[in-house]
Amino acid sequence: MRKWNYNKAIKEIKKNGYFVYKNFLSKKDLNEIKGSLLDTLNYVKKSPHRDLRSKYYFIKKYNKKLKGNWYDIANYNLTIRKFVHSKDVLELVKKYYNSKTVFSVRPCIHAHDASNDFLLKPHQETNMFSRDGILLWIPLFDTNQDTGGLTIYEKSHLNGFFKHALSNEKSKKSKVWTKNFTHISDSIVKRFQKKNLSIKAGSGVFIVNSLIHCGYQMKKRNHVRITLTERFNPLQKIPFLRNDKAQLKIPYTIDYNKIID
């Protein structure tokens, strides 16, 4: 049973844009989640691997498409949903936004390996149901300067939402892994102090939507960084329920700062 100081967590999120709950998941919880993901990979192709990281590379070598299918179906894994939709997490979001009703955007996993080819550029959480929201980020393995991890841009949440685009200023010089992912201009990002977080396995990071963040590179070979994520939206500021012409998810092109109840 987790012991929460909701007031402290809310205060830190408002001040820093994020809050870290150390040991959010127990070792037993982590083993249950890893076991479920390993079991799913073993269904793709049986092997004697009992370590999730080595099994990941085995399946990647065996069939990249099926590895991708494993990633996609993990979104519907009820073991994962059980932990990210726990009662105390929902209570934090409800208290933070003073909302009795919150919505799940989509629980999922993120798997980043030593190729570093799927790192996200600096961004805020857009394309959600509501303007406001909280991202939950839980690594299954330790994150640090060797294994890569989460980068935040300090105090950037205090400036509201910035304009996002499908390409950034370096798009012609550097590879962008997907044309459908939105980025914030480098000229805006450089205004804020960059901080690479080192988060222990099982700790939960709660990030407000407007905090600029991204991933940083892994240096350790044959390692894979797997994280659980979920995005929670409060009932307030959902255009879809107030405007019959509004889309279910708010397009990144809209000025988020103008969305009001």
C-alpha cells in the first residue's frame, strides 16, 4: 500500500512541472509486469531467454515486424492497465485538477534500445482529449547517463503551451524518425535549462502536459529501456463535449492557451 502526501505531490508538480514518486512499483510489481511482457514475447518465438532485455533483442533479430506487433498489443495488456490505473493515481489527478471525472488517453509501453533511433524531440503533450493533463512515466529498468532516460526543460510549464510543428529547424540536417510527431522549435527550447533525469526502476514520474520533455540517448550496448506510460485528462477543458464541431482529440495545430471551459 502506497502512502501518499497528495499536497506535497501537487505542490511539486505546480512548482517544477513534475513529481517523482520513488519505488512507486514494488519489486514484485515489476517482476509481474516484466513477466507478462516476456511471456508475450515468448509467444512470438519460444527461446530459453528469461531476461526481458535479451529476449527483446532475440525477437528483434528474429522478426522486426512481430517485435513491433508485440509493442502495439502491449497497449491492451491488462497487467499494465492494473498498475497505471490504480486508485491512488486517479486520486492524485482528481485532486490536482479538482475534477471528479478523469479519462485515460491510452496506457502503453515505450521500448528504446541501443540504436537510439526512436528518441522523441522536445515536445509538450498535445493531441489529448483536454487541454490539461498529467503524464505518468514508469521505467522498468534504471535510467541514467548510460542507459538513457527522460529529459525535462526546467520551468517550461510556467509559460503555457508553445506552437508545435511536424518538422523542426534541424529537420534537413538530422533524421526525424516519424513525420507525424510534433516538435517545438529549437529557438524556444533553448530558452530553458535542460535536465537529464536519472530515475530508478519502478519509480513513477508525474509530468504536467505543458512541461517540455524528450528522451536522451542510451550508451549501454545490448540494453533496452522499457517504460510504462499513461496520460490522464480531467473532464474540464474538453472541447469535444462543448463544441459539436470539435474533434475527439485536440489537434496540435490549435492554440492550447485559448482553450477554456
